[in-house]
Amino acid sequence: MAPRLVLATHNAHKIVELRAILAPALPGLHPEAVVGARDVGAPEPVEDGVTFAENALLKARALAAFTGLPAVADDSGLAVDVLGGAPGIFSARWAGRHGDDQANLDLLLAQLADIAPEHRGARFTCAAALVTPDGLEHVEVGHLVGTLAAAPRGANGFGYDPVLVPSGYTRTCAELTPTEKNAISHRGQAFRALVPAVVGVLGR
């Protein structure tokens, strides 16, 4: 089956997640119609935007241009209140090396070591973008608000999941089951909000 929608990720888990989110709205959509950037041999563009939305659009535009297919991309990170919204778009490379989750986590906790629990507010933010080869662009944003734990807890998730406790919960994101997390996550919110635009494109 030929792909109909491509997701700007090399992470197989994100592709499965997007398929699951789209499935109820597009029951006739075959799983193989939604593929990732690696599946089509697309290069990774430079993410030099200054907001999550700009970076998501950069990735989606590059992928739509490369494949000639509608493309979905997301960019996400952690914004800490007392750090003025940092690490923000630098979340994945906060400690200086892209994707070093442990180093990023260690640095963040060290920076917040003297901050009282009531001032450890933070939020995950995700911008999800849809871009089509004919120029349609649509962005949705999701947030997961919470507070930062003093030490990592839990083995699920990735990135900063072990330290963010969602509002109304006592467990960190890494202590939630994948189903629990997906129901409230910033990425889930953004992707679900994007579904009507995707349906509009694929239903044409």
C-alpha cells in the first residue's frame, strides 16, 4: 500500500501513537498508509526555529516537499516557571548534547535544587503541524501542566517524564501507564486537535 501521510519522526512509537489517534476518525485508514520519515528515506532538517510551532512547521514543510505527501510533525519540550520557560525548545540538548536524557535531567534538577516545592511549576508543551504539498499549513498546541519532583521516579516514558508530576496526580509521567499518559499528554492533546485537519486532507 502506498503511503498517504508521513510523520516527521524516526521514532516507531510516535508512528504507532499517531495511527492510534487517527484510527477512530478514519476507520478505513490502513496502518501502512501512515509512515515515518525513515520509511521514506527523508533527511532530518535543521531545527532553527525559536518556538515549538516554528520547528514543527520546519520539519513538516521539509517532509512534504521531499515526499509530495501530506506531512505531520511535532516539536515539544519542558518549560519551567522559575527558569522563565527554559529549557523550552532546547529541552533535548539542555546539557549540551542532543538526546542525552540523563544529563539533561541531572542538570535541570541541579539548577532547581534550592527551589521550594510550591515554586517548581512546569509544563510540557507540544506543537503539532500538518503541511500539505499544495501549501496548506495547520498547527495545534497541547500542554501538560504539573510540578517537578525533587528526584526522578518511574521507568516509563522518556526525557523529563520521570520528574514531572501532572496536576491532580501524585505520580510522575514515568510512573503512569502509557495509556494513562497518552490520555493527558501534551502530544496526545496536540495530535487529537490536529485530527480534523488531517481528516479534511485525507478525505479529499
